[in-house]
Amino acid sequence: MRVDDPAQLLVQAKQSNRVALARLISIVERGGFGARELARLTWGQGDNSYLVGITGSPGAGKSTLTDRLISQVRARSQEVAVIAIDPTSPFSGGAILGDRVRMQEHATDQGVFIRSMATRGHLGGLALAVPDAARLLAHVGFPYVLIETVGVGQVEVEVVGAADTVVVVMTPGWGDAIQANKAGLMEVADVFIINKADRDGARETRRDLELMLEMSTFEGWVPPIIETVATEGKGIEDAFDAIESHRDYLERSGAGRRKREARILEEFTRIVHAEVSRKVDQLLADPSFQARKAEMVSGEIDPYSIASDLLGFEEEKGPESL
Ligand SMILES: Nc1nc2c(ncn2[C@@H]2O[C@H](COP(=O)(O)OP(=O)(O)OP(=O)(O)O)[C@@H](O)[C@H]2O)c(=O)[nH]1
Ligand SMILES: [Mg+2]
């Protein structure tokens, strides 16, 4: 047996073996063959799990808030897994340590699994690693999965936007609502949290948000705005209630099922893109291409022709062809 055999680890992880689960997350993180094998093993199950995405600007208090939400889930005797995505730091260092410290209260609780995840090795990056990780956690039986990510880049917004409920965390002051709007977070938000409401400016942020919401159109669900002071545990029950209300809404209206279907199709598209890109890398590394590269560089043949040959495409002629 391979040390990192996904099937074997999966059996162990389902028996609440946290070391095995941590190893599986590392497999997801690395991407490649192991991650693909794992995706095959976990596909199509875990529909009973609820995925909550928590995003917002750096330092908004996402981890502190997540820590408090864990307590809410645990108070209902449910198990919860948390993945904190760490897309930027080159080593699994600072940010991860910070997250761990902030969620340390739960470190000895067997019903809580917390992991930071970096996705640099993964060819599909964040876009594939996050759904892979969420599916894995659902598969091993966590009814609640929380994903924390900094909502700055387009891919991150897309990824977190695929969660069942998307929580966007802001802080008082005039900047955050505008930044969130620019980042495209307004379209994916299901619940807004104004954290650090102990600071000045919470009312202004609420007003900014309300104005932006007035200019948007909603079908069925209007995102509520909840104020919290995560460090003091204030407003946390309201925040959790808002998440649960959104969940009820998704179930009642059928929007939840549509969202999940859209998520699968989107994931599929990403997988195809990643697979094609992997194939292209293989072709470019092939020795037969190296010879042609010399012809291209010396001006004997143009790059378009080589690209067509390489990919096995017939060149399409006609006004509509790209
Ligand atoms: N005053 C105040 N400070 C808070 C509140 N919530 C969190 N903080 C503090 O804000 C800082 C950042 O909190 P984190 O929970 O790490 O924020 P984050 O959004 O997870 O940060 P990154 O993951 O690094 O983007 C910490 O020093 C917290 O103690 C709050 O409600 N009020
Ligand atoms: Mg954090």
C-alpha cells in the first residue's frame, strides 16, 4: 500500500481519524494525480453537508468570527470543519499561525477540524482545490463546512461565491463597502456582516451598504446586514441565525438545488480547462516540439501553424471563425 493511498486514507478519515483527514487535505493541496483520484472517490456524495463561505478584506475579523460561528454550530451538537485559504504567503507561516491561534479554543474539540490550506501546487489553483476540499469534508461526514478566504481576487470571489451561503465581512468606515462592490462581492453576498461594530462608522457602513442594495435587484432573498463585535462575541447569534434563515430560504425555494447544480457545472468547466492546460504543457515539453521550435525561431514556420499541428486542429476558414 502507498503511504498516501487516498482510498485507504479516506476509510480512516471516515472513522474520525484526523491525521488521515489532514493527509487528504495535503493531497488536495498538492493537486495532480492524487487529487484527481480523491475527487473520483468522493464525487456525488455529501449532499447533506452545508457549505458556508466567509470572505472580506484582510484583517476584517473573518477568523475571529469563524471561531465564534464554530461555537454556534457546536452548541447545536453538530460537527464542523473549517478551511482557511491562504493564497498569498509563500510559506505556510504567518497567516496560518494567526488563524490557528484565533481558533485555538477548539483545538481539543474532536468535533471540530481546522486546517489552513495553500494551493500553489495545484494546477487548477484555488478554483479546483477549494471545491475538492469542501467535497472531501462533506464526504467524511461534516454537516457544516466553513471556508474562510480573503475576497480580493476574481477567482476567490468565484470560489467563495459557489458556497451555499456566502458571508461578506466588512468593517466600519467608508472604504469597505466600496471595495467589496469593486471586487464583485455584492453579487455573491447572502449575508453582510459589519464586524468591529465597536468602532466608529458602523452606521455609515450600513448606510453605504443599504444604498448599494437598493440599487441591486434580488430574486427572493435580500441579504440582511448584521453588526458584530467578534472579539466580544456580540451579534454572533444574529449572524448564525441569518445564515440559517438563508439556508431555509434555499431549501424552501429550490434555489439551493439550482445553486448546487450550477456549482457542479462550473466546476466541470474549470476541470476541463485545467485538463486541457495540463495536456498542452505535456505537448510543449514533448521532444518533437523542441525540433519545431527551432524552425519557428529561425523563421521557417510561423507559430500559428505549429500550434495547429501540435493540437491537431484543422484551421477553420470563414468569417466567423476565431
Ligand atoms: N475592535 C475589534 N477588533 C476585532 C474584532 N474582530 C476581530 N478583531 C481583531 O482584528 C484583528 C484581525 O482579526 P482576524 O480574525 O485575524 O481577521 P481576518 O479577517 O481573519 O484576517 P486575515 O485572515 O489575515 O485576512 C485581530 O487583532 C482581532 O482581534 C472586533 O469585532 N472588534
Ligand atoms: Mg483570517
